[in-house]
Amino acid sequence: MQLQSRVFALEYNEPFVISRSADTHSEVVQVAITHGDLVGYGEGAPDPHYGESIESAMAFFGQVEPLLGRSEERRVGKECRSR
């Protein structure tokens, strides 16, 4: 399995207004996890109000990417042991 991520800005047609802010765009993180011919996508907008940032999201992806290969190794290992 492979994880790819990118950062981009979404520009709003109109400001998004709530009680604490008015935003005209969002910085968004998009991920794609590839396994063979299959691809799964996800995205999120880290919110500084909750201690999140683009940097912390990207760091998290860097931490979990090696785990994706390990889950595949465990699955293959179980198949080999069951034979």
C-alpha cells in the first residue's frame, strides 16, 4: 500500500461565516491510499481552533505511512502460516 498526500487551497464563492470567524478559503489536506488497482481518497481541513495544522496533519501521515505496509505484511504472513 502507498499513501500520497497534498495540500491545496479551496476558495469559497462566498465567505463562510460563523460566530468566531469569517473565511474566504480553507487550506485542505488530501490523501490517497493505493492498494493494487484500488485507490481511496480522503480530505480534511485542519482547524487551528482545535490545535490542528497542515503541518501536524502532514506529520501524522508521515508516521502512519510505514504502518500501511506492515498491515499488508501481517496479512500475507497469516496466509502463509495458514497453508
